[in-house]
Amino acid sequence: MGKSTRPDPTAGDVEASALERLPAELRYQILRSIPDLPTLCALVHASPVMYAQYARNRDNVLRACVESELDGLYVHAYACNKSRATTIGPARTNEVIVPFLDAYRDWLDPRSSNAPVPVNALEPSTVRWLATFHLSVARPMTNMYSRWALQNLARAVASSEGRQHEQTPQDANLSRSEEIRIMRAVYQCETFHHLFGCHRGRVPGNYRFHEISGLFFTIFDPWEAEAIGCIDEFVRHGYGRLLVDQAQPDPDADKPPNPEPDDELEGACQPDLDGT
């Protein structure tokens, strides 16, 4: 009788054990070479040995992975982190917002000497925030937005052809460049709300719509400004009711929220997407 070709159900365990038996130096290099955060999370949660290795070298491993993950959109992730109320300050007055946006413009200019702090020079807590926000907000929202946009497109095409809309497949299967464009808009939209949205019922600055547009959206190319609006529309469409409920008056606040706050994107102020 010939040899069975049935796959060995323990093959995965053997392979994992071989990985765990590698010298610590090699395990460390493997962790540092992982190109994205979901893969890193999957590996350290699947293997106690690799988790222990990660825990011993967490800062260096996470820096390397975040740097690779945010390639092509790091400036916007950096600006998003720096624009949080806990970093820029809860007041967010004109005197705070204008210099920040000037710095943001410089960060985007490759000719400027005012570059953002590189990942390998960030505080460990900042690197962890970048990783957490990217995994819990930017990546999931990118996937949800892409499915929502493709469903809308398919529905519009079906309607124009007079036929019934067929459900779009769940996985959009985006290319890396497409992912970067959507994630970039997610970070830019979040930064906008950090600067000009409500924070505990308080509206920052004294800006009107046209002033906000001149300050914020002129930093970006027109297609980027349009992408920010698309992300904002997606959030309002899917989570508008939840955000309205969250924006109700806080009994512990010094003053109630403005009933008609300014918001360049929709004329309505919203809380920060990550709750910061």
C-alpha cells in the first residue's frame, strides 16, 4: 500500500515548536522583521515563548513594526497623536491651533527642516498609542469604509441599469496603495475633530466655516480633502445616532454644549472618534 498523502494534523504544532526552539537572538530578529501589527499580534498571542520574547524586547519590536506599518502615512499618524487634547491641551485656542497647523504643513513638506520626530526617537508610550489606535480604529475603519463604499457603488450601478442590487463581497481586497489612501484620510479626519470638534462639550477657537477651510483643508491636495469628507460621511451615516447620544450635555461640565456648534465637514460638532 502506498504512503498516505493525508496532511499531518500536528504539522502546524511541529513547525511552531521549531520556531520556539530557535535561539533568543533569532526569535528577536523574527519579531523585528514582522511587517504589520496584525501579524505581530497573532504571533505573540499564539505562542507563549514568542510572547515572552516580545515582552522582553517590546519597545524595540513595536517600534520596528509601527515604522513598517505606518510607512506612507506616518506624518498623519504623528499629527493625529500630537493633536489630541491630552497632548495639545484641552483649550485648543486660536493661539494653539494655528501654530500646530503650521507645523503640520512643515511636516508634510520634504524640503522643510521641521520634520516629525522619527519613530525610533518617540517615547514608548507614544509608540504604544500609535499601535493601539492603528489596530483598533484606523485598520478596522478602513475595512468597514471600503465595504460601505463598494456597496454604495454597486447599488448605484444596479440602479442605473434598472436591476436589483447584489450584495458586495465582504472582503474588498484592497491594494497597499488603496489602504494607505483610506487610512491617511482616517487619520486626517480624526485630527480635524481633535482640533475643531467638541471635547467634553466645549467648542475650540473662534473660527467660522471658511476660516477652518482655509486653515485645515488647504494643507492637503483637493483629492485628500474630498477623502476626509468621505470618511466623515461614512462615520455620520453609520454611527450618527450614537455620536449624537454621546454629545448630550455632561452634567459635570462647566457649561452645556453649544446647541449649534461649527463644524466645517457637516455643520455639526462631533466627539473625537477615539474618545480622547
